[in-house]
Amino acid sequence: MAAKWTMITGASEGLGAEFARIAAAEGHDLILVARQADKLERLAEELRQRHGIAAEVWPTDLSDPEAVETLWRKVALRRHVEVVVNNAGLGYNGPFAAESFEREKASVMVNVVALTILTKRAVTHMLRQGGGRILNVASTASFMPGPNMAVYHATKAYVLSLGEALAVELGATPVRVTTLCPGATATNFAADAQMQQIVLFSSLPVASAHSVARAGWRAMKRGRRLCVPGPINKLVALSSALAPRWLSARIAGRFLAAPAAGDRAAAD
């Protein structure tokens, strides 16, 4: 029987690396995708040595749709992909008017376009191969508009909407789509998005990447439509559904703003 492979995007660090470690511990052969080849190679070698699995490294710029299509075409020609984890994501914290358009555009291309391409290709591939599972990483940002992170919140709302629609559409097939919506998580995403000082990260509990990845992986294996790990995040999702959207946006804006100077001094 041909080996079955798990593809993970954004696998070089953070949640992606944790998904890779969990999958490898369960015996999955891995296709690791990110831009940073050196980090992918180190992770792949770690997992080969520790778990005796096969691990392939595919350095790819996911903000380039042609590169994403090429990645999938080459992988699918060689491998039976049983699981796809669309984990790669970009964001930026700051006023919409002041954001670099290049950063916004890259966020849309990675969070929306690349994820959609890989999900669509994977669904077709998995239906033809007799089944599979897709785990798309969204965020609690999916549930509300996000002043100071308007583009990021909009992209994650798309991921949630797409995943929930596909979970229903594919319900009678052997392909399952799960959407993971974590809250603040201890990864390099916050630093990359210039979020270290905002209230969300400076004043609320931050989950470990391993615990979030473990919750999402288990939900995917169980075929669940949605996973919101942690009681605070579940409360955020519920309250956002009940509150008017303008109020959700106001509340989100407070958590996405940098603390006042006096609050920063007290925290220091």
C-alpha cells in the first residue's frame, strides 16, 4: 500500500512545527512547507531521527499563487496526501490607513488565496483517493471585525466561512474539513505582526502552541466542523455571535490597541 502523507504549511515554527511533531509522533510521513528552508530542514531531520518517518521539505512563497499551484501539482503527482493542515498566516497590527499595502496584499494572498487553492486541490485529490482530512487554521478573529487589524480579521472570517460551508457540502463524502480558531498563542506571529504590546497579548492568558495544535489535531481526527480551544476563546466566540457587530468591533478594537503609556510603565 502506498504511503499516506500529511502536508503542513507554515511548518518552520510555531503552530506549524507543533502540528508536524504531533503528526510525526503518530507515524505520519510529512510534507513541510514554508519559506525558510533551513528551519524546515532542521525540523525534518529532527522528526526523521526521533520517529523514523519520511519528511520532505518544500520551500515555497505562499504569497505567490503560481508557486502554490506548482507546489500542489508536484506533490500530488508523487504522493497520496491524506491530511492537509493550512496553518500559514500573515497579519499586521496598526491603523488601516498607515499599513503597507504590500503587507496587506501578502496577508490576503497567504491567508485567503493560498489556503483556498490548497483546500480546493486537496478536496479533489482526496475524493479521488477515497478520503482525507483538511485542517484550516483561522482565529477567534474570525468571529468579529478587528479595528487595527482589519485585513487580518477579514481574512480569518473568510477562512471560517469557507470551512463551515465545506464541512456541510462534503458531509456525505469521506472528506472532512475542520476549522481551528485559537486565540492568543505563544508563537512568533505576534512579533511578526507587531502585536507584542497590544492588550490581547499583554493582559490576557496566552496559550502554548503545543496545546493549541493538539486541540486542533484531535478535532480534525474526530471529524469536527469547528474547534475553539480554551474557555475564554469559547466565550469570545459566543459573545461575538450574540452582540451587535458594531459592539463586537468596538470591544475588539480595545484588545487590539497598544496599552496606554501609564499601563505599559506599570507592566514593566
